[in-house]
Amino acid sequence: RLLGVAAAIAVLAVALLLDIRPDLLTALGSPTPWVKGGHTAGLCAASVWLATRLGRPGTDPRRAVIALVLIVAFAVAWGGAEIALTRPDLRLSTWLGNTWTVCGRNIVMVSLLAGPLVFLSARKLAPTRPVAAGVALGLVTGGLAATAYGVLHCDEATAAFVATWYTLGVAAAGVCGGIAGRFALRW
């Protein structure tokens, strides 16, 4: 339930702090927001799996880590293929888009608002590695935030952009989670 409320907070934060894109209904008719949302929701789901594994002493987190790495690798490969197939004079704009300087920051800002509930959702777990578990929980918040941000606000559409800037935004939320986990997950 707390993860659902955290997702709702991410949606609300995007709506109130960043605004809903004016062409949202039209955009939802194309595959772009769904592909972006699929990537970030996949990162979130794999991170929930990882956080759960890290929160149970004696369980092996390797399969969850592999799932997370495969999701990122697939996005990077898709983005790399897109760049390779793009005319050389358009490659930089395909990769950077118009919002590369704010994308990660927006994802982290939204994730910080949803983060406390994500951490509360893990209160029954007993991580023996609080920093690693905090990173996983931070990745969960980043995935929630990036999904809300990508579907509701951001109109960037290239695979290279999403693979780079969305993934880095989620990773930055993971770093914040690791810092918080050092203190919040000790028992």
C-alpha cells in the first residue's frame, strides 16, 4: 500500500511542481510515453525485487542485480542503435534533447518527495547492508518518479535520451537512497 501511495505522491508532485504536459491525451495515443514508462517501471520493479532481497538476511540478491543491469543494458543498446542510425549532424540533439540539464534533477526532486513512503514500506525488512538496501530503495523511488515524470510531463522521445538521462536520474535517486539508508535502515 505504501508503494502505491508513494506512486500517487510522485504523480501529484509532477502535476503540482512541474505541470502536466498540455498534449498528454494525444501523447498517450503514441507508444513513446508507454515505452519510457515501461523502461522506468522496469527499473522500479527490479529495484523492488533487489530491495526485498537485500532486506532479508541470507538471501542472494544477484538475480535481482542481473535483472536491473539487463534493463539498463537493453535501454543503452537501443539508444546506441538509435544514435548509430541517426544522421551525424543530428546525433547530439537526439541524445541531449532540450531538457537534458533538468531531467535528472526533476526525477530526483520528485523521488525525494516519494522516498519517505518507500523507506517506510521497507520497515519490516532487516537489511544487513543498509547502504546497499538504501540504494535499492532509492532506485525504487527514482523509478516511480521517472515513470510519473516521463509519462505526465516530459515530451522527450528518443531512446538515447531516455536511456541516458532517465537512467542517470534514477541512479542519482539511488545514491540519495544509499545515503539515507546508512542512517534510516540501521537496526
